Amino acid sequence: MRLTLALALVLAACKSGPADTDNAESDTDTDSDADADTDTDADTDSDADTDSDSDADADTDTDTDSDTDADADTDADTDSDADTDTDPCTTPVQWWPDVDADGFGDPNGTPVEACDAPSGHVQDATDCDDDAASVNPGATESCNGTDDDCDTLTDEDVQSTFYLDADGDGHGDAALTAEACTAPSGHVADGDDCDDADAARFPGNPEICDALDNDCDSAVDDGLLEDWWPDDDGDGYGDPSVAPVSTCDGPPSGHVADATDCDDTDAANFPGNPEICDGADNDCDTVVDDGLLATWYPDADADGFGDAISVGELTCAPAAGWLLDHTDCEDHDAFVYPGAPPRCDGLDTACAGAVEELELPDPMLYPTVQDAVNAAVDGDLLCLQADTYPGRVNTGAKAITIEGVGGYAELDGLFQGNVLRADGAGGLVLRHVALFNGVATNGAGLRLAGGTITLDDVWVRDNACTNQACKGTGIYMTSGANVTMRNVLVERNTAMTVGAEVLEGAGLYSYYSTLTADGLDFYDNLAEGAAWMDGTAYVQIGGTASVRDFVAAGNVAKAPNQPRGAAIRVYQGDLDLTGALITDNTIDGSPNAGGVIALLSSGTTNLENALVVDNQVVNSTQSYGIGLYMFGHTATVTNSTIAGNHTTAPSSYGLAVHLFPNSTATFLNTDVSGNTGAAPNGHVRAQGTAVLTASYSNFWPNAFDSMTSPVGSNGNVSVDPLYGADWTLPAASPLVDAGDPAVLDLDATRSDIGHLGGPNGQ
């Protein structure tokens, strides 16, 4: 109430001013509130203002008229007169119909003049389509076939360009366009087709081999074309000097992808082809015969070394007898070349720049052989003219060669000990040397203790051991010696005792050593013991031996107690003996005499093509196995003959062959026949646990003791061989071609039984 009164007072105070000019205001008041009009005058305000104001403003008009509009008049008219104010309009304006209510009037409509806007009218008259609210000068043009912004242009700046796609491949012809809001029929948005008449050609289409630009990248068959070069010689490599042919469907006939042939007229020349000696560049590396050319030198003496003074010949195809080597200092002597063994010839045999050998006799430099040995170094050759050289020689461990020139160099021990002694020799060679007149318990002729030794054409004779336990009067090998023998003769060596010592070997004694021999002969060696003796010619204790071409003849084993092994005695060793003649050896003494071959204790012996004949036992009351005597040993006897041996003893056990217990013998293609003497206990005897097996062998007479005769089984027979002179078989002999059918003689026929049969027979 107090607020209303205050407003009334203010209005009253204003009545004294000029006339109220408040009339129909041109502003459009959109206030819709029910304001409290506090106009204090009594007139009725009839102004027709349209108040659409939505806020709750307070109209401060001080007149007291009852304002029927619901606006909140924000103008500050202060009509203070007391009359009824009608707000007369002095300047009416034109109002244009706005049917679509977009704020823009229709210029084709009928305008209304009024001070205030009539309903549905606006003062603007720029609408080009008053039926569409979306069409007016303020609208944004869209692509719809209508002039949305009333600029007299339809769809300006909003249409798209479409391209005719005549081939329907989704890509149009850039030259044939249409502007439109949407693609016209047969048109597309892309205008990048390079050929709109071919649906197989458009950007992104995979390129195929058809001579067309399928992917429209201006390249025909790109990524598919390959270059092909002519290959006229058909070697798989093309000629780079000729322009290639480009295709995408494989090579034309006679063309290849390669262009590296250096000679397209010759199929033997292309990269990677192995170079051969033909004067051409076979591997196309620009070098002819590379890796093959070398300088070759003549080898006139065919010793494997080319002439050192020849200039040689550069070639890759040397003539016969030409070599790459050119180090031979004497190409006309096959025994002179680099590294050749020294030779007693006064020449530089080894091409070392000096004569290798020391020549004897040389009273000034080397009064004795020992003096020369002392001066020698490993590899030296001592050349001894055929003569006798007195005095003992000890080579120690030196690897030297002592060689006789023009015959045997005879070393005379003067009965003062070992003629020659070598301990641990690293390569001692004796060639054309005779050792005699030595006197010693072990190895009076030659004593070898360890080391490696070669005996080549060595004669060990007339050496002696007396009144001691003699072992190997001729040759004594011990301490693991490794000995090679070629054509060694051990002759007339004696071992004699007067006490109870046991004699073992007047010829050779090998104690746990290794022997390889080709041509080893024992003649007339004598082992005579006052009590016991065990082996005369060849005695082997342990170790191994491989011997070919063995002879034991005229050797004597003599003792009052168990003389045996006049030719061979093996004890706990392994012997492989091929080709042996064991004849005319004598076992003298009693009792238990026997066995020109005595194989004792453990060990294995193989006898092949052995002829054991005409040996004898004399001065004995009983004998055992004149030919073969075994005690606990294992032996295989193949293609051998034990025949014509004789005992004078009134009693014998296994006249020809006797096996004591734990012995095992296997006979194959072997003849045991014609042995003579008293034989109450058979010609062949296997005692106790001993085992003898035989196949394709002859036992004549068929006299076995303590075992079952094998005759009649496994090809075994009992016949007279009908030997001729020198123990040969006549054609009529029943032993000819009677051996094992699986074994052939040298003439490729079935093996004979006996020493002449088999692959090593005669």
C-alpha cells in the first residue's frame, strides 16, 4: 500500500509538466507477466502496446489507469496528468504478412499500416516463399531444388559434380559431367576412369596381363612385365648384349630371365659352370682356366718329385710324367729326392745339400764302428764296406742306419758280450749286416730292449751262451720292443748250461714284444741243458707276432728232462704264422720229450700252410706229439701237413699230435699222416678236457686216443696221401681237391688237403 501511494505522489508531481506524449509505443513488449501498474491518475490508459516480455518486471507507471495488458512495461513513462491518456499514434508504419512466421514478410502480400505490429505481420518484406518457413533471406542454401536463401538462385554452391559411368565400373568419365544434388542415373561421383568404355579398366582394378592399363595408372601391365633375354645356346643364361623382350605371360621361346652369359654361342660357358682346362672362360668370371693353370715340371726318374732345375711349363693339362713339385736335385736317379732315405752311394740322396752317410772304414775319423756310431745323429747312415769290423757296438737309442755295402758288414763281437745292443732305439735300421762271435746270457748276437728296430737282410750266426740261464742267444727282444724283420737268418747259435738253469731259445727269444717278419729262418741252432730246456729256434713269451715265410731246420733241443719246442715255442702269446717249413729238427732227451712246435699256457696260435715233416725224437723213453704239442693253448691249423715225423721212444702219447688238458685245437684242410714210431696211445690224442675238432682233414692212420675219431664226418678221411718228392701231391693223390669246398686254391679249384692247398698254398 505504501509503495502505491509513493508512485501516485510521484505521478501527481509530474502533472505540472508538459502534456504526456506516451502513446502506442513502437517497441514490441513480449512481457506476459501480470505486473502491478501503480499509475495514480484516474484515467484509463488505452495504449495498445503488446507486451510479450516473459519476465516478472515491475511497471512503474504512476497513473492509476487499469492497464489491461499483462506485460511488464519496462519503459519508464511517467504520465502524471490526471486525464485519460489515449497515447495517440502520430506515425504509423507498414506491416507485411508473415504467414510462415519465419520473420520475413511476403512482399506480395497486402501490408498493414499501424503503429504496432498486427498479428502475423512483420515490417520485413523480403521473403520469397512465405509458405515455407525454411525459405527466407537468412536461410542457408541446401541442395533441394529450392531457392532457400531467396537470392534468386536455386541450389547455388551446394550441388555436386557427377560423371557419366558408361561402362558401369563405378568410375566416371571426367569429360562428361552433370551438376546435381544426387547422382543422376548412370553417373558416379568419381571421374577418374581412364577408359569409360571398358569395365575392366578403372583405378584400383588389379592389373592383369592383357596389354591394357587395367588400374588406370598410365602404365600397361605394370608389375607384371618381365624382361627376357635370348638364350641361343640353351644353357639357361641369356645374352646381355641383346635387348630383352618384355612379357607378362612367361618367356618367349628361347629366352630366359637371366642376362649374364658371357658367351651365348657355347653352352659350356656360363656363370657358375665349373672351370675346365679348355682355354675358355667356362664360369664367366673373365678369367680363362682360372684355378687350373699351374707350372708343371718333368719327373724323368718317376720318383714323384719334379726336376728342380727345370723352368717348368704353365698349363692346366700337364703332359704325362710332369708334376707340380720341382724339388728333385737329381731327376735321373729314382733313389734321390727330398727326404729320401740315405743310401750308401756318396750322393746327396735326400737333396739336403750334403752327403748324409758316414763311410767306413775310415781309420782317420772312425777307427771303429762304435766311433762312427758315437759321431752319428738321428737319421744318419753308416755305410760299412763289406768287411769284418771287430768290437762290440752299442747304438743306444739312436735312430740311425748301419748298412753293409757290397756284401755283409760283419760285426765281430770277439766273444766279449753282445755284438750289438740297442736300448730304446727310436728307429734303428740294420741292413746287410752280420753279427757273430758274441757271448752273453741274453742276445749274444743282438740285444734289443724296447724301441723300434728294423732288420733287413741280417745274418745272426755263431753266437754262444754257456753255463747260464740262456735266453735268445742269437736275438733277444724285451721291454716291448717293436721289431720288423725282412730276410733274417739265425744260424748256428748255441745255448748250453751245466747247472739247473732252464734254457729258452738258442735262436730268438721275444719277451712281451711285437714282431712282424717276412722271411725268418732258423738253421742248426742248438739248445742243450743240463737239466731242463724249453725251445730252441723261436721262443715267444707273451706279446704278438705275425710271421710269413718261416723256416726252422736242423735245430736241436737237448736236455735230460722234457726237451720240447725245437722249432717253435709259444707261451701266453699270440702267433700268426703263414707259410712255414719245419723240418729235420731234433728233440733229444727223456722223459716227456716232444713237440717241435710247443704251444703252452694261454694264448692263440694260427698255423697256415705249415709243412712239419721229418722231425724226430731220439734218446727218449717216451714222447708226446712230435709235430704239435699243446698245453692249455688255443690253436687253429689250416692247410698244413704234419707227416713223416719219427720217434725212437718205446712209448708215445699222441705220436704226431698231443693235446694236454685245457687245450683247444681246430684242424681244417690239414693232413696228419705217415708219422712213425711206437704209438700205443694213438697218433692223435686229446687228454682230459682237451678238445680237437676237425673238418676236411686227413688222419692216416686213423689212430686216436682219449677222443672219438672224426674220420668219416665233416669231410674227414683216412687215406695215404701218396706224397712224392719234396712232399708234393701227385694228381692221383686222394688229397687233391678234397678240402673244404668253400676254400679255393690259387688255381681257383677246390682246396687240396695239406700245406699245398688254400689261397696261400703253392
